[in-house]
Amino acid sequence: GAILVLCAVAGVQSQSLTVDRQMRRYGVPRLCFVNKCDRAGANPLRARDQLREKLHLNPVLMKLPIGLEDKFEGIVDLITMKSYRFEGPNGEKIIEGEIPADMQAEADKCHAEMLDAVSMHSDELTEAMLEERVTVDDLHAAVRKATVALQIVPVLMGSAYKNKAVQPLLNAVNAYLP
């Protein structure tokens, strides 16, 4: 497995194409980490769209940023539907909380899109959705199955410079890659 790192400002660049070509050649399952969400001009959703347009992948958002540029504070996890803020000089203090009220509608919309995209590749998840009994474990299993089968690319985001949202990325490596 591999992590395809994109810049939240520049998005898919020429070296991203080269790395993607190598991953395809060897059938390597991947996650995508949209880095530098704390830089001026950051737009991780544009980077997600470029994965679809330029690399012809099936990107699925797993996280949403809380703030961007100099206001970047943390992420909203679309699987657990909780917010995570990273404090301290190296982002070592992780504060779990509720989704900010001004982001709830967007988080609900993105959560539904994520469920829809992942359920396309998992009969078990589709069945659980129809019976309204979807659990976090069901979601993790379905995302892992689709990622390993090269059907989706989970998209996470953060800022490696301040170590914000790197811990959830490492958890995703453990949960979704071979």
C-alpha cells in the first residue's frame, strides 16, 4: 500500500502523475493525503476533484477540514462524525468533540456521499444501509475492501508541518491498506 501525497494548494502535479503511473503498474492500493491545508490558497476539495479528473481515480472523502489556511484547526471524521482538533507545538494533543454547528450540514452531506460511494462496492454495507444499522466497523470493513481492490481512494487531509491530522492518516494506513 502507499500514500499519495498532494498539496492542498497545487493539487495534482506532474510528479503525482508519475507516482500514480507506478502505483497502477504494480497494482498498489493507495490512500490520498491532501497536505498543507494550513497554507494560503489551500483548497483540498479541488485536489479531490483533480484526482477524479486528472488521474481518473475514484476519490472518496473521509475527512473534512475545520477551517483552512491560517484558520486550519483540525478535521471532521466523516465515518465517526466527530471533530478532531490538534493542539500543542507538534499537534500531539488531540481533542475529540462534536462537529462545529456551522459545518454540520456540509458534514452530513459529505457523510451521505461517502456512504453512497463506498456502498457501490459493498453489498454488506448496502444491506446495512437499507436496514438502517450501519456501524463504524461496517464502514471501516467496506472502505478497506474497496481500497485493497483498487475501487476507491480514501482522501484524508491535514498539515504535516504542524502534525495536524497526521495521526488519523496513520490510523487509516493501519485500517485500510494491506
